[in-house]
Amino acid sequence: MDLKNHNIIESYQYTDIIFEKKPVINIDGSEVKGLYNAWIVLNNPKQFNSYTTKAVKEIILAFGEASNDRSVVAIIFTATGDKAFCTGGNTKEYAEYYSGQPNEYSQYMRLFNDMVSAILKCEKPVVCRVNGMRIGGGQEIGMAADFTVASDLARFGQAGPKHGSAAIGGATDFLHLYVGVERAMASLTLCEPWTAHQALHFGLITDIAPALKVDGKFIANPLVNIEHYADEYGRVIFGAMKTGEELIKGKELMAKGVIDLSKLDETVNKLVAKLLYTFPNCLHKTLTEVRKKKLEHWDKNKESSREWLALNMMTEAKAGFKAFNEGPKNDREVDFIKLRQLLAEGKEWNDEMHKSISPQYKTQNI
């Protein structure tokens, strides 16, 4: 039978991401003949796998291609290296091109929305393989996936209000469905990252795997408390970062080790092997029904969110992204107190305002 190709673009050659098919690994560790996982890999490690405009386009095409591929069992959505899955949009591109250009950013955000929708409407289960930080827009596209398996060195969180944006590219739609409203509110506003252990404990992710090898043996993340303990206020805490001497010792142990993601891959393969032993149409219907909870919020809000984000490029986003892109390495946030004081005085958003609050202009302000 001559099968039809349903891809929008046939035989597309990816440049900003990696798209490849790898054999499905059975429960016994053997390769399954004729069946594959489609790996969609963000490939911008020098900028913590942030996505450029072109990468967003390619992610949309890749999810369409993988969704249509009859031989694909699952999609593994991941990134190059061991530092980051994704830290969101490319800040350099935001600061140097989109800042102050609301019409341009509106068009970019339409592509972003289509990327999230492509993940949510994919006809194969999507596993987010988190090889490092999943922050900001990276957290949002990761939450659009069906499952998340992470290195136990990974961290999860948002950054919007710290850098001139709001997490309305999916996080305000999805996060509360995973962890509840109050915990979501704290993450979305305070922008304090969670460890992989906390993310697992809170219900954000499916599983974690050790990634640090010391003297040839895998050990748990030495920077994290992996037991429940009560703090000075009697609050029971699990999975938080260590502090004081314990953190110093943990960092010393980290320095002795090497990062090895083979256990992460093994855990991902085991999850897909379990999915292999299900009826594919019944599996897809189940995914579709559960995804409706995300789509209910996403489809209702994505267009108004896009419009707000575009207009915000004239004020707070312009200041925040330029500060992050152009500020000194140890000072990439605006002067929030001064900003609030100026707004309380009724000052308008203009170049003088930007310069007076931004770290890259500090020497000029003195």
C-alpha cells in the first residue's frame, strides 16, 4: 500500500533543533524491531537551550512529523548537554530584537502558542526528559508534555516577574493542575526554583534518576536534603537545597564527580516500555481526555495572553530583558524598589525611566 505523507513540509532538514528516531527499548533491554521513539532535542547549549524564533518553528514541525509517524511509539522531548533542558525564550533575541517591538513580538508569540498547542495535540505520548534546568518558558513547554522524567540535579521554576514578564505562556494555565493553587501561586510570583526532589514530591513530575557519579558509583544529588526534616518553625520539608556547612560539603562532593545521564535514559526507556504494552488508540484517547484539563485553560487564555505580552514589550519586558542581556554577570535585575518609587510618583515609562532602573546604566547614574 502506498502510504500518504501528512506532514506540512516533507523531508524537512532541521538546523536549530535535532530530530531523530531511536529504537524503542523493550522491558528486557532489547531493541524492538520497526518501532521507534522520536527524539526532539533543543540544541542551543551555550544559551541554556533557550529557543530562538527559528527553533520554535522547527519544534512545531517536529511534533507534527513525530505525531504522524506510524512507527513512533512515544516522543522524547529533551535538550543537548547536562546543564539545562530549557530556560525559555532566547533572551538575547528578546532584548536585541523584540524589546520595544510589540507587533513583532505578537507574531512571535503566535508561533510560541502554536508550539505549545502542537505538544498538547500530539497523537503520541510526550515524555519530557529533563537533563538540567527547566525554567521560565522551558517549564511551560515541559508542562505541556504528558510525563516528565528528570535528572535529580535538575531544577524547576519560573522567572517572569523577576525579568519583566508573566508566566502566561502556559504556567498559569497548567501549574496549579499539578501542584495546587497556593503552591503554584508561590512559584509563579516568587520565582524560587524547586529541586527535582521537591518537584517529584509536589506531583509536578513522574520520576527522577541519579546523574552524579563519584568514584564510579551513582549517588543522589549531594546539594539536596533527601529526607523529611522539620525547620526552625516546625515546618516539615522535603527535597530542599542544603544550607551552610552541609551545602559546602555537597559542593565539594559535586566537584569530585562527573555527570552521567545514562540512568536518566534508562528510566525514560522503562517508562516508554510500559507504554508499549497498551493499545495505541486507547492510550491516545486517554491522553486526549487528560489533556483537556490543560487545553481548557490554554485555549481560553492564549490569545489574550499573547496580546498582553506583546504590549508589555514596551515597558517592563523591555527593561527586564535588556537588564538580563546587557547587565553585569552578577547584576542582571532592575532596581525594583526605585521602579516602584518612580511609578508611585507618576513617572512615565520612557528611556529615562529605563536607564534609571537598569544595571547596565549604573555607572552613568552615579
